Amino acid sequence: MRLRVCRLVGKRPAFRSTYGGHGREGFTLVELLTVIVIIGILAGILIPVVGTVRKKARSAQCLSNLRQCGAALLLHASENRGVINYKAGGSGGIGNIWTGFVANYVVSTAVNYSTMPRNPSLDILYCPSYFPFRHDPENSNWQWDCYGGYFVSTSSSKRTSVSEGGSTWTSHQINLATLDSPSRYPILMDSITPSLDRQRMNITSHTASSSAPSVHMRHGSRANTVFYDGHVKALDAVSLKDTGFVSGYDEDVKLVTF
């Protein structure tokens, strides 16, 4: 008995796997399938979460862009006797659309629409969630395919004929002193012209149209907006209706009536 115990203590018994070798040499098929199933479940959980996080990040960037554009236009107004100039209709005067005023504040060099190289500073003109997403000099309409200026308010205010560089065009203007409550009036907001499938720089009607610039609720059924007091907010259908809108487009570019 003593000899047998000593032999057991002195010699480690060998472990044979089901594969006939010494020790563990691999996973069984059941174990591999279990791991694959677990990975699939985790992917199914994480992919939607990552997508949601990305959407929220783009919406936050959009609000930041609008805040910066709004600040630039308010600065323009402070240097222009309290008046913000827009551009809608007419011909020529391209340097005096609202994108031109903002560009002049964020770009150190002179803005030339036809030869302007790629400039990340101009990305603030665009919502990162919809085409064209950012400044692209290859897009000949880059100064037009951007956030929508809220021209509805200016249509009932002052319009004037402006001559510059040999061109005459109609300028939509709004004097900040005429606003009874700046926090209620949008300056810029998410926009879309569905027939062009892109953002557009002027919203001239509270009624959405497939062939005209309209408000676009692309951020979780909300349209990001900057107001004349400088604050930004994501407006849902109820808030847009309170602003005066009758209809708009949702994130799937489907017409929504308020």
C-alpha cells in the first residue's frame, strides 16, 4: 500500500483528450457554435447602438454648425446696422447670399465660388447627415446646397433691389430691431429640395413641396434650427407648426402634414 501511494504521488497521471493526444488540443464543434452564436447576439445588439450613437453625434455636430453660422450672421448684422441680407431670386450678386457672408468670416482668404479649394472651415455650412455633407469644391453648387435660410420671415419684411458688379438682384433683408421676440424666429434650419435630393439654402414657404426648398426633419423626426437670439434647438412637428409651418419632410423624405 505504501509503495502504491508513493508511485501515485511521484508520477503525474496522463490526461488523454477525446482526440487521443495528451492535454487539450482544440474546441469541440458545440463550443465553436456556441461562441459564434454569442458573437452574433452581441453584434445584433451593438450594431444598432453604434448606429444610434453616430446619428446623435452627427446631430450634435449639426447643431454646432448652425450655432456658428448663426453667430456669423449676427456678427454681419452688427456691422450692417442690424440688418441681415439674404439672397433669393434675381441674378448675380452671388457673393451676397448668406453663405457668402458666413464664408467671409470663417475663411482667411477671399471667397471665390468658382475656384474655391476644399476648405474644412466651410463644413459648417452643411448638415453632416445629408448630401452634400460637407464643403466640396467639385460641387459647382456648393454655396447653394447647404442649410436653409428662413426666408419666410423676410418675405413679409423688406425687399430691395441691389446693384453690384454689374448685376441687379432682389435682396431679402430682415432688421433685427423689427423682431418682437428674436428667440421665436429661425435664421437657418435643416432643409431639402426632394427633387434634387440635397440641402438647399433658402426656405421661402411654410408649405413643403417636392420641387422647392422645404424644412427637413432628418434628426429623429426633428429639424435642427438656429434662432435670431443665437440659441439652437431641434424642432419636432409640434414646434414647427407653432413656428408657422404647415408641412415638411421626415428623415425618409416622406411628406408630413402638421
